[in-house]
Amino acid sequence: MTPWATARFTDRLSGWTRSALPGVVIDAPDEQRGRRDRVVDAVMYVVAFAGGVIALVDSWELHPPWLRVVAIVVGLAALVALRWRRSHPAALAICVAAAGILIVTFSGLILVATFNAAIRARSRDLAVVAGLVIVWCFTSTLLYSPDDSYWVEAGACLLMVGVLIGWGLFVRARRELVRSLRAQADRAGDEARAAERRRIAREMHDVLAHRLSLLSVHAGALEFHPDAPAEEIAEAAGVIRESARSALDELREVIGVLRDEGGDDDAFTQPPQPTLADVATLVEESRAAGMRLAARIELGGATPPTATGRTAYRIVQEGLTNARKHAPGAAVMLTVHASGDSALHVEVRSLAPVAVAGPGAPLPGAGTGLIGLAERVSLAGGELEHGVDADGAFVLRARLPR
């Protein structure tokens, strides 16, 4: 799923559901954080405030009056620094850990900043924070705790810091996993989208090249025989009109898919894909266009799978289209038969051109039709070969497994 698709999905969620998601999921900026993140912020402030109050109450008698006032004022002012815990996690933790060695009201803030640094800070900065917090555990306990409970309180402080750092690292790993899964989903969506566009491009080449080559042949016949009977001219004009209409309809459908950025599956209903049974229609269209085409289709009573039949249809379509474009007036032999080795054989054989449809320039070609056809046959598990044989005829031959 691409980034815009992910954003579109989360935007479709209800307001409450979206607000309950963490920022790592919806990639929201600080000013658009969800309800869950606001709750987490509130909990951080409460923990920092409560930790400072508890530490100050426990060491109240150990502070002179002026230091109590300083600790309260500075401690409350320091709570504002939590606003930048996401943007500057290491700087916040280092500053409060260093100041907390002397100011007891920083105790809760140090725990919150350490947990936040474990989630967001770089490994090198986190090591510095951990070292300062360890120093704070021993120094603050030494200054504000009774001598008989020093080691107990210092050990409890170290244990609490270790739990917070471990918890923060776990949260960091989980968030990185979420980001990794989202990136994989984005890449998979991009690949699927690119594959679908390549498939549409192949369909556009196969379908439109066939239609437009028919149209060009009939138009060339009208140009070459302007004195033809009115009935023949009317028939050719009707075929041109029908071919142009079909080509425009198919082109409109393809462009509709390519321009549909909404990604809705119901925005476009694909027409039924051709099968081997539609080869007869291709033969009739080609003969109506003046192609000297002989066809032999022998399936032996066995109907190939739909995918195999569709591939065979595209092979025949590409072969007849190339014959009209590159060998106008040549005799063409089409053979489709099922062999005893459970394979379907398709062959389009066109002799050297013996006539020209009209005085116009030959039909242009991108040269990618056979390349795309080879890819299609390879995906079907078959084999494709093409080239000029000993008789000078161009042969397109494929073997498809059934």
C-alpha cells in the first residue's frame, strides 16, 4: 500500500477511532496527535509531578527553607520541558538527569525523560543518559536518604531505572516493527500497482493494435480503390466505423483505469477476457479485412483451461496483427491443435508479401509486441519462438501446457 493509500485508509476511519491510534501508526504531526497520544502526554506530566512531590515530601526535613522554595519553583518550571520530549529526547534527559542530582523535585521528571529517551534517542545518546541516571541514583540517595537505608534505596532506584529503560526499548522495537510492516505493505502495494499497469499496457497493445490494423487495412483499400462499387465502399466504411468505435471504447476503458487514483475496486468493471473460442471471431475479422487467411483449429474435444485459452488468443491476435502490418497481402496459415503430450500448439505462418494494401506508408510498430508476448507465454509455463524459416515465411510458434 502506497503512502497516499495508507493516509487515505486512516482518513476514512471515524474520528474517535482515528484519535485512538498512536502517532506511529497515522504519522500525525505533533499538533494533530490522536487521543491516545494526548492521554500518554497527560500521564507523563502526572508521573513527573507526582514523583517530584513524593521525593520532596520524603526529604522535606533535609532541605533548608530557601532550598524548598527553589526546588518547588524550578521543579514546576521544568515540567514545561516535557513539551519537547519527542523532538529532543536526548537533550531533555541529559539536562534533567544532570540537574536532578541536586534538585530533588526532578526525580519524577528524570524517570519520564529516561523512559522517553529509551524510546526515541540514539543509542550513543541513550548510553550517556543511562550513565547520568546511574550517577543520579547513587548521588541523590546519598544526599537525601538516611544512612541505614542508602543501599536499599539506591538498589531500588537502579532497578526502577533498568525497568524503565527496558520497557522503553521494547516500545521502540515494537514501533520499528510497525514502521517496517507499513513500509513492506507500501512496497507491496507499489509493486502490485506497477504490475497492474504493465498488464493494462499489454492489453492495450494487444487489443488496440489489432483494431487499428483492421481499420488501417480497410482505409487503405478505400484509398487504393476509389472507384469501387458503392456497396463495397459502404461495407468498408461500416467496418471502419465499427473498428474505430470498438477501439475508442477499449481505449476509454484502459484510460479510465489508469486515471482512477481513488483505488476503488468498483470504479471500473473489466469486460470479459477473450478465450480460445473467440479465435473464430478474429479469423472472420481478418478475412473481412482482405487477409488471405487459412485456419485449422483442432482441439480433439478437449477444452483447455481459461488462462491457456486466453494466452493462445493473444498469440493468434499478435500474429495476425503483425502479418497485416509487416506482410500486407501475404497468405497466412493459422494452426491451433492439441497434441498428445498434453500441450496446446499455436502457429501463425505468413509468407512474404505479394501485394500492397495501398500507397501509404507501412503501419508503425513499437517492436514490443513479441517481447510482451514472450513474457505472457513464459508466465503461462510455455515456450515461444519466432523467426523466418527455410521457405522465407515468418513463423510465430508457441507451445502451451494444458
